Amino acid sequence: MAFVVLCSTMSYTINMHYCGDTLVETALFQKAEGCGMEMQNPSSEGCAIIKKNCCNDEQFLVDGQDELKLQAESITFQQQVFVASFVYSYSNLFEGLESTVPAYEAYKSPLVSKQIFKLDQTYLI
């Protein structure tokens, strides 16, 4: 439940860099670096020829929920009783498990005077 609340309230950004129609790089929480084929500004080079840039950057923003409302007033009395009894019974479910003693704890194994399995074995030569 905490994971669902965390994912629904968190905002994140996915940056994608396309070179032509091909997705080259995807970055989460930061800017995509690119493929290195971005066009230079023609005014800095002194050229008058302008070519269309083949690279394209896209940004996908997911806004999280800012406010959470717990609607406790819409819970009926029967639902409150059910939740309380469920929590109480679940908390007491494992209460007596550690104090149980197994019945074989006081049992001591008999002393073996002869190894019976060696007496009954036959060896083929």
C-alpha cells in the first residue's frame, strides 16, 4: 500500500532523444545527452545555408498527486468493527508459537552396542 501511495504522489520526467525516427537515448530525472549529430548554430559559423536538424528531443512529464485525502467519515460502523477485529486477530495469531516445546526434546536415543546393518549385509565378491 505504501508503494502505491509513493508512486502516485511522485512526479518524474522522462527525456527522450530521437535521431530521425529512431529512439537513441532515454533518461529518467535528467536531460538525455543525445547522439552527437545535433546541428550547429549557422550564425556562429558564418554560413548562410540552413539545413533542417534531424534530431528531436521529447520530454514526457508525469505529475504526481499533491494532496491526499483520507475519507474516514465515509467508513461505516460495521466496517470499523471489521477492521478492528481483523487487526486484533492478526496481531494475536502468532502469539503462542515460540513457547511450544516439541515432544521429542526430552527423548534420548538408545546406545548402540553393535551395528546391526553390518551384521545383516552380504558382500558379493
